[in-house]
Amino acid sequence: MKKYKYITISQTDTDEMFGKHPVYTIFNNRGHDVLGSLTYYQPWKQYVASFTARAVFNNSCLLDILDFMENEVQG
């Protein structure tokens, strides 16, 4: 789990895997609402972000997601 100023990203239950790669969920810190997920996209051989329809991000949140994808997940 990695907590940033506005969001937290944590690995989902170990039973939920996308192939052999873990799935990560993005929550907001205020209401703990699910904002999206990070899953491994096999055709690109890297993690990608998918967001819920009502999720809104500023540049700080997007940079935090990018930081997590570059430094925390193993592709």
C-alpha cells in the first residue's frame, strides 16, 4: 500500500490476479471511494490505469499514479 496526499493505491486481495500480475486499486483518501485500478496489459507488457466513470484527477494525482506505476509495480 502506498499513501499519497489525495489517493492511496493498494494491492487487491491476493486471489485477484490479472494473469500472474497483481491488481492494484486506487482509492481517494477522504471517502475511500474506488477511483480506478492498475492492471497488467499483456499486449503492451506493462501496467495500465483504468478509471471509474466519475473519477476526476488533478495533475498531482496523475503524477502520484505515474510514480506508483514506475516505482512500485513489477511489470
